[in-house]
Amino acid sequence: MGKIPLLVIAGPTASGKTKLAIDVAQRLHGEIVSADSMQIYKGMDIATAKPTQKELAAVPHHLVGVLEPDTPCSVALYAQLAHAAIADIRNRGKLPVLCGGTGLYIQAVADNLQFAEETRDPAVREALYAQADAEGAQTLLDELFDIDPETAQRLHVGNLGRIVRALELYKTTGIRMSEQLRNSTAVPSPYDVCMLALDYTERAALYDRIDRRVDIMLEDGLVREAELVLTAGEMPTAGQAIGYKELAPFFRGEKPFSECVADLKRETRRYAKRQLTWLRRDKRVQWLYPDRFASYEELLDYVISICFKKSQ
RNA sequence: GCCUCUGUAGCUCAGUUGGUAGAGCAGUGGACUGAAAAUCCACGUGUCGGUGGUUCGACUCCGCCCGGAGGCA
């Protein structure tokens, strides 16, 4: 019994993943599984740069626009949905193509990370945050040192979210975060992974693409979409999307529109940089630089030649 | 043409009585296991416009030249 071939197309935002994945999938009888923490939500089409209707029709897509924006998402939930989608694609004899920019989600699927049933408890979280508020984050970090020094050592006091999560995990399940990390990789991945990622030789080239894409989003009606989303109410995960919160000061009359747009572009650039940092540490990644190919077709041919080699 | 102000990090600017320079922003690198488009950490050498001079020593004082801004004719 061989492993399931899994093609991964990653890369920072605006690098051209969507188009490449579709073209590759069409040639290899593939179907696309999105690995994007925001495209998984309904609506929010413009800001998350979802594939167009035409693109969605060209190749079957999974996990695009399947959750209500007010539902929280998590790596664990995503991984569960993605594994199911891949199994389904495999059963129909097609090649699963995981495409997206959320590094943690990609890793969770590719490495088959294991997550316990339920390890969260809102009440515990709230209590921990309240404690941090009253006594300071250092108190929580000290507490974590007593139960899980290995994890406490690598966490910085400033990163309260991680400290709280580590304590929450222990208080609700008795599992230490350091144990969870080891447990998560206990089951070998069922996938034969071919991991590709897009980047550009010059960082400035990627940043130009980002700036241009934000301008296009504005032409396509980002402002109207932002107004809708910002007045829609609480959205635990979806509310973090870049594209809305940056325009909020404009709607409140606190900042000129042009400044908000500049902020939006800057936040997108920083996001792209973080994505690259994440991908760089994965040694499986085979980097693709579109600017080093004479044409897009040559890039596509090259990608397909690699895939065939991997999936045989 | 004359007078005044000005030229320091990619940008905006500090720089105290002369001892070869520092902030914010931008940017860069890194971390990352249940909110990850989030969260967090680290990183500031640049012909101090050019060139002569005074001085043990000049971003700092003086001369000239080149750029900017304003004023008077």
C-alpha cells in the first residue's frame, strides 16, 4: 500500500498560487484543497482574493467558502476537514492539490499532526486572561515554569496568547504543551508530499504585486465589502482578515482614506514576509521563482515535470 | 543678482559649550501545534552635500562650490 500523493502549492500572498494550482490541477487531473484560513469563510470574497467563479468552475475546489464568518476556525478543525476532502478526492482517483498560504494549516495536513478531541475551555481561558490582567503575564509564565519548564522556556512574556494556551491545555486535559508537541507527530503521515512554494528573486517584485492587487481589490469594491463585514458583528477568526480592520479608521472618520490604504498595503507586505519565514524553515520546499522562467508556460511545464516524478 | 534659512540612515528629523552620531517610521531576520491574514522576539555605519582651512581632534567653527526653501530687487 503506497502513500497518497499530495501536491502542495504554497507561497506568500499575491505570489500567484491560485492560478498555478488551477493550471497544474487541470493537467494532472487534480482537485484543489484550499489551505487558507480566510478563504474558508463564506463571503469576504474580495479581501481574501478568492478564486473567481470561472476559476472555481475550471477545477473542483474544496474548503473555499464553507464556514459561516461567525464560526471560529482552528488548525484542528481545518485539518479534519482537509483530510476528509483529500480522502474523498483520492477515492475518485484524482490528485489532491493543497494550495494556500496558511503555513500552520499546511503543516498540520502534510505532517498529519494529531490533535486531541477537545482541549479548549473558554472559562479557563477567561480566568487566565483575567489573572494576567490583574497580576501580569509574568505570573502566568512562572506558573507555566512549574508545570512545563520546557515550554515556558521558549515562550516570551510578551506572547500572552501562547502562555495562556499552554496553561489552558494543561488545566483542561492534564497534557503539557511539550507533550502535545511530541504526541502530535506520533502518527506517520499517509501522504507522499511534493511541496512547492512560489517566491520572487527580488522582494520588491512581490511587494509591487501586493500593491497592485490591493488597488485592484479597491476597484472591485473592497470598501463596500468592508462596510458589510465590519457591521456584521462578532467574527472570532474571520475578523482577523487583512482588508477590513485597516479600513475601519476611515469609516470612523479617524483617518484619511489614502492613509488606510497605505496601512493595508503595509500590513499585507508584512504578512507576506511572515509567510515566507514560515515556509523557509521547511526543508521539503522546492522554491519556484516565476521571474527566472522565460514564460509562465515554461514554469508550468517545469512544475508538471516535478509532479510526475513525485507522484509515480 | 543680493539677503536669510537649509542639506545627517530608504523617509521625517535629534545631535547639548568642537572628542568620528541617534530616535520614530519604513525595512530585514527569526519564532510559531486548537483565534495563525493572528501573536511574539531581535536587528540602526551612515563618504553627517562637496572641497579647502583653523585645531591634537570638526557633523559641530571659517571660506568657496553644488542642491533645496523663502525673502528683497
